[in-house]
Amino acid sequence: MANYGEVKKLALALSDRERATLAAKLVDSLPEINSDDDDESGADRFKKVSSSMLRRVRYDPRNRFLDVVFRTGEKYRYKDVPPDEYDGLMDAESHGKYMQRRIIDHYDVVRLEN
């Protein structure tokens, strides 16, 4: 296993773009420990999704909110989303296509602070 100095030397030899790509992959590989994982409303914890469009999704069945974190880091809350729509999104072969076809422009939405 490489020590810190060796890793630092290797990282500094990378281009800015390569470092940014590496950093993004490292962040995506970390376990979710963000404070927004716990929601007093009873919402599910954010779940990572394998998508080129989305990073994470959570659903609050009591208030029928669907919270989505896009790859850009922007967070949105879709309102009055039925539970079966959330299930469909999570079961979809393509989460991004499902979002485009069934969620975006079909439900009221607000942008959440990052």
C-alpha cells in the first residue's frame, strides 16, 4: 500500500482535469454521511442511483415529496408525487429517462439549497 507522500506525488503529477475526475470518483465512493440523510419528516434516506443524470434520490411518503440530487449537485423537490411513481423511478432501467418521461414537468418542483 502506498504512503501519503507517494499518493500526493502521484496526484500532483495528474492534470487538473484528471485530478477533478479522480476527486469526483472518490466522493461518489464515500458512504453517505450528510446531515440531509436524516429528515424529521419521515423521509427515506437518500439512496444512490446508478445514473448519468442523477446522484441520489429520496422519498417522503407522508408528504409525498421526491427529493432528487442531480449530477450537477443541484437538489430539487418534486411535490405530491405518488408512491408508485417513486417505486417506478427506483425500478426503472434508466432513472434519467424515467425522470424525463414521468417526473420532470409533471409535478410542481422547488429547488433546494445545497
